[in-house]
Amino acid sequence: MPILTILIVLIVVGIILWLVNTYIPMDRKIKNILNVVVVIVVVIWLLKVFGVLSSLNNLHT
């Protein structure tokens, strides 16, 4: 996957998360949970894109 595509996805996710946090009224706890979930999903996606998760799957002994 090209680095430009990864950067565009990260920017779009960041903008969407900022818009949700800024313009949708929610309790602070719910916003924090949403932010944590989005960050975890993005980190897992990045690990898959760079092949870290696939190499970890091959470590079974």
C-alpha cells in the first residue's frame, strides 16, 4: 500500500474524529471511549498494513 494512501486515510480519520468531538454533543466519557477505540483500530490497521501482525502470526511453535 502506498505511503500516500496511508497518510490520506490517517488525515481523513483524524478530521472525522475531530468533527465528531467538536460538533456532536456527547458525554465526555463517551467521547474518550470513542477516541480510544478509534486509536486502537487505527494502530491495528497500521500494524496489518506494515506486515507486523502477519509476521507475528508466523511465530507459532
